[in-house]
Amino acid sequence: MTWRYTNSIDDWLEDGTTATTWCHNPKCGHRGLLDLEALKRRLGGQHGMLLHEIKQVLKCSKCGGKELGMTRQPNTTGSVPAGRR
């Protein structure tokens, strides 16, 4: 499998990339998997996926905080998710 830089929501969905977000509020610390399909419906598939490009629409689902971090997890299995072929 050849690695390539991908940055749009559609790229991440096509590649099977996922993202975990976490709340920076020390009283919360909630973390969860980012719903890329919902983000695509809201922003469009060609929207960029760098944190500074999407943070204006993200908030913690537990406390409502807006200070979040994000970690990208590339698909390392070599397989494409069902429905993305």
C-alpha cells in the first residue's frame, strides 16, 4: 500500500481514516470517535480535515466545550471500508 497525503473529508472516508477527538476541559476529558459522515453532511466532502479547518463546528458532546484536540488514525489494514470501493 502506498501512503499519500489526504486532507479532505472525502479522502479520509475513502481511505478508511478515522479521528479521535478529546475535550481539553480538565473537569471533563471526554473523548470519542469523530463522525465523518455527519461532518461531511454539514461541511461538504471537499472540506479540509486539519483541526483549524473544522474546529469551529466541533464541541464536546459531554460538556459542550470548544477546546478540543484531534488525533488522526490512518487505515493501516490495506483494505478499503465496505461501501467505499
